[in-house]
Amino acid sequence: MSPVHEARNSQRDCLPRILAFCLLFALLGVAAAHEGSYGILLLAHGGDPSWNREIMKIRSALEAETPAEAAFGMADAREIQAAVKRLEARRVSKIVAVPLFVNSRSEVMDQTRYVLGLSLKPSEILRDALSGLSHQDACQPQACGAHHHSFSLERVRSSLPLVLTPALDGHPLVAEILLERARALSREPGRETVILVGHGPVDEEANREWLTTMKSLAGVVRARGGFGAVLAATIRDDSPQEVKAAAAQALRRMVREGVGRVLVVPHLIARGGIERHILAILEGLTYSWDGRTLCPHPNMALWAAQAAAEGARREDMKRFWALF
């Protein structure tokens, strides 16, 4: 065989191997891209239809860049499991759970960690609180929205690795929203007292941590808004009656003793019932209020996207089944 024919045969023999290598590199590239993908599991309390719509708007905003699903309820394992399955079907390689809650320190967050397999112990505080609510027949649809809250030891199962990010806490984007809400009510900031009012957890120690975070946010609002004073309070709405009564009295006293015009700003995720409880507590007092909550505001979707991106970079992701 001539050298020319040998060269041609050699090229023909190499061609399948070259194509195979090209295909292999292409597949490896796709696999690498897929391996870096993540899905966002947006966790939210859930409320009336308007409350839920605000959360779904945030999910839609996240969806423009990253696969995102929402799960409503107070650490409702079935809701979360359904959302996880939807993310699995979208072939993400890991899940970043973003809790759209005011504070990372609460019985709901403790139970969420348990449901996600990140903690061995369920929240006894949440169990007792929900038991108390059911006995008082307080968790009716008009109070809790479409999502009935009950305590369960069920846990979510998936083979995907997961990380849970912190809640809103004292994030600067939250401070910006609260400042904007206060300014909308303001006339002469230097002669006004702003009071940030949150829901608050059941546990006493957790409530102190909530107030510490809220006071930090209040400091930012005062410094940037030039207000005479900015205070913080929680109404402890899920706590025993005597705790709720004491919190209500403290809030009323805060409003009565406020210097100048008093502006009350709800430190809540969205409207859905709790704001009416605040108004009931403050009945008969003089103050300014428009009831505008953290949602709707573009900062909320921006915060969720930032939290998810930071969570996706963490190295401490765990697999759901690790504790079973």
C-alpha cells in the first residue's frame, strides 16, 4: 500500500475517535454546567390570597434567573416536599432554601431545620404554641389564610444536597424598606418618633434576639432618616394570653409616650391579618399609619436572590437523608 493510502486510512481510523472525544468533552461541559446549577426553595408563612400573591411575585422574579419554587406554611413538611419534588423534576443539582421570615431566631425556623434534615430535634415550642392555638380555635381561615398550621414530625426526603440561608434579620435591604415606609408617613422627621412593630416569636430568649435585631434596624432608620427617635416592639401574637397582653400594654405605652408625631411602621413580610391585630392593640391612640409592609418592594426579591447566591457558594451543604 502506498504511503498516501496509508495516511488516508489512518485519518479514517482516527475520525471516530476524534468524534468520540469531541462528544465526551461536550458531555463533560454539559455535566459541569449542570453540576453548578441550583434551585431556590422559597419558604414563606402563607396567608390570605393577597399575602400569597406577593410571595409568588418574588418567586417569579427569582425564576427569571434561577429555578425557584415556593412552599407555604409554618415548616409544613408536605408543602416543602412537594416544592422539592418540583425542583427535582427541573433537574437542579442542589437546593438553596431561602426563608422569607423576619428573623432567623424563632420556633418556626427551628422546626424548618428539623423538617429539612438539618437538625435532629423538632421544635417543642412550636408544637406547644400550635396546640394552644388549636384549643383556642384561633387558627381559622380568616386568621391563618389558606394554609392550616399543624405540628408534624414528618421530614422531607431527597437525595439532593441542601443549605438553609439566614432569614431577613438586619439586612441593609430591609433597613432601606423600613426607612422608605417611615419617610412616607413623615412630615418633620426631627420631631417624630417611629415605632417598628413586628410579630415576634413565642420563646422569650428568641424575642430578645428579635428586638436586638429590630433595634439595630431602628438605628439605621433613625440615622438615615433624621428622626427624633426610632423604637422597636413585638406583639408576641402566638404567645400565651398573658404574654400577648403584656406586649400589647408595652406597645400602647410606647405610642402614648412617643415624642412628637408617632409613626407606626409594621415590620411584617406582607399584609394578611397581623396588621389588624396591631390596629386593635392601638385602638383609641393617636398615631400615623398606612399599613405598608415589607412586601411589595423590589428589595425583597433582590434580597432573596442575594441570599440564594451566597447559600449556593457555601461548602456545608448537607443531603436531606443524612439524618435518617
